[in-house]
Amino acid sequence: TVLADNGCDVTVWTRRAEQADEINRHHTNSTYLPNVVLHERIRAVTDMAEALIGADIVVFAATSSSVREVARKAAGCIPQNAYVVHAVKGFERDTLKRISTILAEELARPESSIVVLSGPSHAEEVVRRCPTTVVAASMSKEAAEAVQDYFMNAYFRVYTNPDLIGVEVAGAIKNIIALGAGLSDGLGYGDNAKAALITRGLAEIGRLGQAMGAQLLTFAGLAGVGDLVVTCTSRHSRNWRAGSMLAGGMSLDEVLASMGMAVEGVGTTRAAYALSRRYGVPMPITEQLHAVLFEGKPPKAAVEALMGRVRTHESEEVAKAWLEAE
Ligand SMILES: NC(=O)c1ccc[n+]([C@@H]2O[C@H](COP(=O)([O-])OP(=O)(O)OC[C@H]3O[C@@H](n4cnc5c(N)ncnc54)[C@H](O)[C@@H]3O)[C@@H](O)[C@H]2O)c1
Ligand SMILES: O=P(O)(O)OC[C@H](O)CO
């Protein structure tokens, strides 16, 4: 929608002929965006080569579990000079790789050329042209600024950031915290608990991000605290909704079956749990979510475990003077 509003002819690739047909004939995509009329410049195809022919910019918006497969299909069809952008929030389940690493591998391009577009941006609001701000992050200033120019308009404001790793890690892990916020709300724990989850969630996102090579300040930005707040508080969030359903007593399988859409936080909890061990970074909220989702721990017991942790400083960094004096 944003690109079409900016004058681009947009071709969407989908596996399903009936979905392409609906988009082309009726300008709707009713399963995913009910009651929305799409821009006439948006057309859909099921043939990848047709989707990519002559493209100036290619946006991957698949799920983290399917993006490698989709990129493999697209490899060889993307024009040499096209910008490659992604809006995927997660890690690859088995390899724990970031999305830009997967794209670089599959498309045989340097990771430094890839751009990630991330931030507080529920599709349901963007498509209604509600004011939205995001970050275009890339190691390449030229690529980040080109993508900024493609997307910027009166309702969609894009900032640039060279910290690709930070923006990708932030976008992925906020979904775990949103699952936790949904659980907390579903249990009736109130606003203090949710604010605590957001704040301490941000602390553990920053710790892992720094260990992976990100800059801490990125987590204070749109891809960090911005997306964390929207996903933990918005009625549009699938991750929040999944958490609240779990609190209501549904099993994980029942929740995922009833959602019918991506709940990235589930796979990302597994990945972040493994990453926290790989990098030796404490991630207590992620650890408790892992226990609830995959080890059968009751959500209330997970909250008790978080509240009962051994006393600690709010930030090792801020408490440095004390720690050095000891
Ligand atoms: N929805 C949002 O508001 C939003 C905003 C920003 C980022 N994202 C991110 O975008 C990514 C996609 O999310 P979404 O909201 O579009 O999910 P979705 O569940 O609404 O749609 C995912 C689509 O991918 C298709 N798909 C699944 N496996 C596939 C495969 N192997 N090959 C081809 N297509 C396949 C599904 O059929 C479905 O049409 C996620 O990483 C999400 O975090 C979503
Ligand atoms: O609906 P969610 O929980 O997948 O969140 C969607 C976007 O990531 C919000 O920025």
C-alpha cells in the first residue's frame, strides 16, 4: 500500500491462485485484511519470475520459517541492481541465523547490501494510512537511504539506522515479550505487571543484542522500545492475543490452530532461549516463556519464578561504580 501510494507498480507474489485472483479482480485480500480495498497499482501473481521481472526493489515479507524457501525460489530472478529489503521478525529455527544472513546466503549477495524495515507497524493500521514510523536499517547507507526514499510519505515516516543486527534482534525478540504481556493480561495481572514486562523485556533484548554485536541505543528506538510497546499493548497483535488465549487455558496447539496466522514469538522463544545459552546472556523472561510454551509450566508459576529471582541491580552498566568498588 505504501509503495503503491508512492507511485510504484507493486507485484505481490503468492502461492495461492485464488488469492491472486481475489487481489486482481476485487482489490481485496479478505482473509488477511478484511474490509480493506487495496490500491489498484497492486497486482498479484503466482509465478516468481513474473513477480520479479524488472523490479527496482524487492521486499521479502514471508514468515521467518518460510523466508529461506521463498528466497531460494526468488534467487536468480532478482535484477542485479534491485534493492533487497525484508520485514520479517524472527530467526531461523535450526541455525538461529538472522533473516538478512539467510537472504544473503540464498541470494548470493553481501549481507551488507540487505535492508531491514522494522518498527511499530501493524499492517491493519498501515493499510488504513494511519501515521506510522519505522526504521530502514542496513550496513549500506546508500541502500538504507534509497529504501527510506521509496517508502517515505505523509503517513509513513522512515528513519535510517546502520545497526542491522540491533534492528533485526529487536524486531524478533519483542514478540516473546508480547506473548508474555498477553499471558499477564489474560491472568488479570494489570498494568504494573505489563510495564514491568516491557521494561525488563527491553533489558534482556538489549543484553542479547549487544552480545550479538548490536548497539544498545538501537533498542531505545522505534525497532526496540517502539515495537515492544505496540506489540505488548495493541489489540492487533497476534503474539499478544496468543498469550492471552494461553492464559485462558488453551493449549499451544489449540492457540496456533485458532490463529491461522503467524505467531512468530513461539518459534522465536525457542531460538532466543538457545541464543541466550550460546552467548551466555541471562534472559529470565524468555526462559520462563520457554518453560510455559514447551515444558508445561503453569503461567502463574512462571510469574512467581520471575518475581522470586535473587535480588539484583537494575543495570550492571549503571551500577558499575558500586561493582568496581567491591
Ligand atoms: N502483520 C503485521 O502487522 C506485520 C508487521 C511487521 C512485520 N511483520 C512480520 O512479517 C512476517 C510475515 O507476517 P504476516 O503478518 O504477513 O504473517 P501472516 O501469517 O499474516 O501471513 C504469512 C503468509 O505467508 C504464507 N506462507 C507461509 N509459508 C509459506 C511458504 N513456505 N511459502 C510461501 N508463502 C508462505 C502464508 O500462506 C501467509 O499468506 C512476520 O515475520 C511478521 O513478524 C508483520
Ligand atoms: O501481530 P504481531 O504480534 O505479529 O505484530 C505485528 C508487528 O510486528 C507489529 O509491529
